[in-house]
Amino acid sequence: MDIELLWKRAEVIRTIRRFFDERGYLATDTPLLAPDLIPESCLEVFETAYLPPEGSTLRKAQPYWLIPSPEIWMKKLIAQHRVSMYQICKCFRNGESTGRLHSPEFTMLEYYTMDADYEDALRITEDFFRFLLPQVGHSAPAGVFEADPLSPPFLRLTMEDAFSQWVGFSLFEAAEKGSLEAEARNLGLAPPAGMNQADLYNLIFVHAVEPQLPQDRPVALMDYPAFVPCLAKTRPDGKTMERWELYVRGIELANCYSEETDGEAVRRYFEAETAVKAQTALVPHKTDGEYWKSFLPHRDAGGTARPFPRCAGVALGLDRLIMGLSGRSTIDGVLTFPF
């Protein structure tokens, strides 16, 4: 990375901290090593081990995993302290392609807002962009875009609208009829036999919808299908989740949920995803069977029972943001030492 981009990267991080500090968010600093992780069948992780010194009461190496997100730690803090917070930290994901948009080690901005849902979080993210852009400057390739591809307001589209507009069928009708595989084949895709609904949806989205998203302004894709497992609240329709993802220049930049606050729902998610990972994970990892209890009401120092707070969380890829701000086409250009 050249020295000008090093300065720019440092200024972006300072400005991000200023935005959240001025709004009363707690800056957190949680471990990168974890003895267990949230099970997510859509990603792979890195395993390492703590080697006990000679004479220790520990008899053997203790397995640890590098975090794919600080979520597991930050939600424990939220359960205990019920405060809006943010973190900028390194995260690690294994088994993914490297190059233009992916690195196994990357920098994440993650922020949680109390007494908020995913729509509130989207407005806060627009405010964040309005604050950030004038202060750090940004550039786009000359002559490519009529509008500024980074500036708010964001274009809001439901996932159902995106499927209807760009692949010509209703996502939810196809899912209900069990015709997603046929629709994928109609689009020239070749799903393997037995692929489940979540994977079929993802195949169609990545290869047929995502490439057609507008690139001249930020796009927030709203209301993801409930059959794709995640720790987001289900909307009243029972078919969609309170979730959005932000795309800039057609590239996924951020992911947001209205966070699931029901302990039983968290327990069911952990059990289901742990079972899938036991069958499919290239790097198995431990999960905390008691984690869901953090979401149960607990008594504070005054004896009052307090449930897990209503909140919304956003995870934003900082390297991709800096890539967009600097007009680069690859994150290698903004990583201090590319993988």
C-alpha cells in the first residue's frame, strides 16, 4: 500500500470512531480468540490452540478459534450492560476465494444500537455515510456513474422486488411451490440434485440477481427470506426476516439484523446450525450450549428482571468501504499487507 492510502485508511478509521463516539456508543475491544463460536453453516473458520506451559494443571492443548465476527462477544456485553456499542477489529474467514473482494483476514466495523430495529439501523447508516464522506473524501472512476455511488439516500428494495425485477419470478411463490430448482435451471444454472431452498436461493441471487443491482447509488436489499437461517427477527408475515444488506457499486458492504432477542429462538438456531456444521464443516468448532441463556431475562443489581434489549446490529466490511472511498477496484490495494 502506498503512503497516501495509509494516511487515508488512518483518517477513515479516526472519522468512524468520531461518529460513534459523538453519539454515545461504547467503543469495545473484545478477544480475537474464542473457545467457542456461533454456528454458521455458511462460513468456515480458522482453528488454533493454546499450549499450556510445562507444569500446568492443563494436560493438553486447548482449542481456540479466530473469530469470523465480534458478534459472539458483543452480544454478551449487550446482555449484561444494555448499551449501544461499536468495534473495529480484525476478523477471519477460511475456505473463501482471495483477491478482489475477499481476504481471509479482514477488518470489520460492527455496531449495535439499543432500542432500534433494522429500519432504524439503516437510517443511522445513512447518517454515518453523510458524516464520513465529506470528511474523508471519495473518488469514483471518471465517466462511469451519473450519480454518486456512495452517497445517501440509499435505494431500498425488498428481496422479493429484486427477484421479480431481475429474474422475472416471485421468490416466495417459487419457494412455496418448490420450484426454485426449476427456476435456477431456466436461468442457465446447474444446481446439484438435492440442494435445499436456502442454497438454491443463494445460487440464483449470487449469479442472476446480484450482478444486476444498480451501481450508481447504494442499494439496501430488505426483508430476506426466513428460510435462510440467521439470528434476525422474523417479520409479522412469517416469510421474511428483519434484515438488510447494503450494496455499493454492486458489491456487498454491510449486513444488518433486528437482533433476535428470544432465548428459545436462539437455542433452536444454535441446535439446527450446529447439526448442519457437524455434517458439513471443513473446520469443526465448539459451540456454547448455554449461550442462549444470555437472551433470557436476568435480574440486575436492583433485583429487576430485564430481558435482552431490543436492538439492531450492523456488520460492515471496512476494507471494502475504503476501497470504494479511494476508487480502487480491489481490496488488495487498500490492505496494508495483502494476503
